Amino acid sequence: MKSNCIEHDGCITSNGYGKVGTRKYGTRVAHRVAWIEANGEIPEGMVVMHKCDNRKCVNLDHLQLGTQKDNIRDMFSKGREVRYGGDSHWNSKLTSEDIPRVRDMLRLGVTQARIAEWFGVTRSTISDIKTGKRWSNIS
């Protein structure tokens, strides 16, 4: 946990944000619900940004409004864009050491479904490795 963050401890979205389901707001990411409860509706064209870069954080002192362009600029200025691929991706099940083994298995004729089962990933992930859509930086 980041310093002074208050992390949502419930459901998490597929990309690491806290997720809540409420009668009032429906299903939304937790930091947006926290912002709305404290400050009212989010103006059109604005997003709730994390100053702390902790996707689960709902600490109001760590949240601020900005445009999507501001959010992307912030991401690049802090070097966070590199987290979205390979070993460093928060949700990666494969490592760079696994990829040559996956490719060897493919060359030996093992089915994509079997390889996916072996590594605990989807068949489409294995297909993407085979076609170079994913992990193309690893030989």
C-alpha cells in the first residue's frame, strides 16, 4: 500500500481499480464513487485522477479532477506506461522466462488449448504469443 492510501478492499476490476455496486450509482469504480459522495457529480469531460498512482486508493486527499488528456500526460510524466506489458503488468500470469517455453511447445505441436491450460491463461493469449501480438520483445 502507498503512503496514507486508503485502499478499497472489495471487488477489483480487471485492470486493478476498486469496484463497487450500489443502488444509487450502479456498478462503478470505487474512487469515482468516493469522489461523488464527497464532492457531487463529476463534470462532463472530467475524470477522477489518482495523485498517488494507486488504483485501489479512495483517499479523497489523493484524488483530483482532470481531463483524460491530463491523466495520460500524468501517466507518461511518471513513467507509468511501461507497467502495461510483460512481467511488469500487474495482472500478468506469464513471465519472460515462460515465453520461450510456450514457443517451444508450439513448435513441438502442442495445442494452444493445452498450453493455455498448463500456464493458466486463455487460448487467445497463447495465440497472441504465436502471432507476435503479445510478448514480441522476447525471442
